[in-house]
Amino acid sequence: MALYSTSIETQVIDPVFSSKSRCEFRIPDRDGAYLPNLRLGNVGVTTTTNPIPYALGCGVASVIKRIQLMDGNEELDSLREANAWLTFKSFFRPNAEAASIKMDEEGGAGRGFTSGVTLEVDVPLPSQKFANTTNAGNEEIFTGYVDLRVIFPVLQQMSHLNTKMFPNLRVVIEWETDPSRILVRIGEGAVPTTPILMADVIMDDALIATLDKQMMAKPIMFDAIEVDRIGLASIGAIGDGTPKVQQVTLQSKGFLSKYVKRLCIQKSAQVPTLNVGTVGGVDNTVRGFGGNGSLSMHKEQSNIRINGRNLLGGNGYITTAQTMMGVTDTWGEINSYPYSAIESVGLDNGAGTTAAVNAPAGVPPTVPSILKAGDTAKPSQLIGQQSYLGYRLEERCDNLQLNYQRTGQFQLAAAAPGTDIALNLTLYAEVSKQLTVRGMGDWSVSYM
């Protein structure tokens, strides 16, 4: 607090360019320095019809497709598929942080709270944040805040950003164009708002000189999040009801010769329209996390083959429990709702005269509620939408392959993302890098 009272001045920067597809900020060269806690404000979208909640999980950050931190034309750090990655990271928040901090900051949270009476889970938290509209009634309308240190790992390791060292600092944003990844319903004419960039200017020259000396003394190590994507073809027609096994070995070339620490693989439908349907009687509604989540497949098995050897013994992860354990061991404990990574919870049937009082505690709400007698309950759209693959490599990748197997089951065509659909396998890797500052305007980022 003393530092902010005497040596820090907050500056609000407007973009030099803003459109429906991209936005760019240029940080002024004031012969000064900034703290690394850069943040975006007024992030969100406007709609042409009703106020609609932002996508589950990542809130207003769902509008960010790709974002770069650059000095001129040289890249310091970047993140592709940012909305899906931030959705994954939101699942590691404790409930208190999700409810009291992240929901108010960015309109996004991980899991919701469990009530003490019904044992049902609210996913997301009850206080959803709505996109702005000119036709708003009494609904809450919202634009949010995004801390760029969460997006750019290099900022977490830097003490400051001196505009003499980095004279042409820019933040370049590419907005998401798939409406099913921005809001919980499509067809609402979502248009990105014009954001602002907030930066804290260091006013103390002596402090800047000390920080400069420390930064040039040794390289800054950080773990960038780099992305590769592999397409997996559909299994094919299975209309006769006979299950078909698909077993493939897929090559990733996005991390060759790079030291990779941890790997997360997201599975999403190649056809975005499969993520949208009629949910709870409302058309054009995104099913659960949609393209920002990760779909569970039937009888999945997976293993990573790195530099000519299998990472895991045997056939690797061969059960859902092993797959979930792998994500937890690699990335940490996920704060999720029950059945988030499995295909289903069985046949929920509340059509009898007795309410389904024996339903497992904590199941996300079904439509209508599983606890109501006389209604035919329908499975929650959130079941099976947190099924990620996680691996700890800690090795330089000269050859990286994914051994993957799944089984297709008969399903109504185009009804929902099924067990036989074509998938996008998006690989997020922690890649070790270093930033070396040799002098004013003389720096480089290199792989470890």
C-alpha cells in the first residue's frame, strides 16, 4: 500500500485499434517503467436482443480467442485458444475464490456451491453475469476484468516492464468469432466491447534502476503455454448398433525440440453446431461448456509416446478413473461437480409416484429437477464435459505421439456430441523458455 501511495500511478490506456475481429493496445514510451500486473477492463460483448449470460467457466474471457504481448514485431509471450484454456484453469478455483472474487471480476467461475438441504449443485454459481444490451430490463449487465498475468506466464516472473528495454510494447487481441463459445446461447448478435488496458507506472527512478540491474543480472525463466491441434476423424456409420473401435496413433509436431513440462489435451467437436441444441425447452442453447469444455468418450484409452518410448506402462490410461487421476496428478486437484468426466449417470427417471430421493448428492441440476416426482428428468448437459487428458513429461520432445482409442456407439444423428464424432484434440503444453535482457532495447526470448 505504501508503494502505491508514493511511487505508483495507475494509467488507463485506450486501444489504438478496435474492431469486431481484433484489438490492439500500445503502451506509451514514457521513459519509465510499469509493474507487470497489466489488466484488461471493460471486457465483454453487447447483444442485439436479450441480456444473455457469458459462457460457463471463463466468463467475459470467452471473447478472447488469441492474445499476444509484443515489443514491436517481436513476441514476448502469447496464448492461442485462450477461452478454452481459461475454462480449464477455472476448474482449479476453490468455491470461495470463484464466488467472491472471480464471479465479480470476470463473470466466470468453476464449480458452484452445494446447498445443505437439497444437496444439488449450482453450476455455474447462481449470480451469472449478463452481456450488455440496449434492450435491457432489470437484468444485471456486465463487463469484466482480466488479469494478463494469468494469460502471460512471463509477466508472473518479471519485476517490471521498462519502456527503455521494451520501447514498443503492444498487446494484440484476436476476438472469438464462434458465438457458441462466447455466450450460453447463440443468435444474439454478440459484438465485443471496446476494452481498456490498465497499467501501474513506477514513478521512483531509483527503484527502476535497481529493478533494471536485477533483470539484466540473470535470465528470466518462465513456462509459456503453447498450443497444437490434431484432428481425429469420426468413427463412421454405426447405425446397426454394433460398437466400433477406433485406435489411432497421432503425431504432434508443435513441440519438437522443446522442453515440455506438463501437457493437457482438450477434446471438442469439430462441428460447432453439435454444441448447440434445445436445452430446457430453450432453442439455440449451448450444451454445458460447449467448445470450451472437453468431451468424454466411450471406453477411452490413451498414452503418450515420447522419444520412442511410452510414457505410461501398459496401455496407459484405460479407465475413466485413471484418466481423471492423471489430470489431478499433473495439474492439481480439480474442484468439479460429480460425474464431470464420465459419459452419464445412468437413466434418470423421476416419472413415478415417488421422487428420486436416492439420486447421488451433488449431481448438477437436471431438466426438470431429478428430485421432482411426476416429471421425466433429463440428463444434465454438464455431465462428461470435463474429460481432459493430463501428462507430466518433463522432457525435451524430439518425437511426440498420442496413442488413442475409443469406441463408437449407436446414437441419433446430430443430436449431440456423441461417441463417434470427429474431434479436435487441442494440446496445451507448458514449454520452458527464458527471457534474456542484455541492455536497453536488447533482449531475446529463447527455448530452454
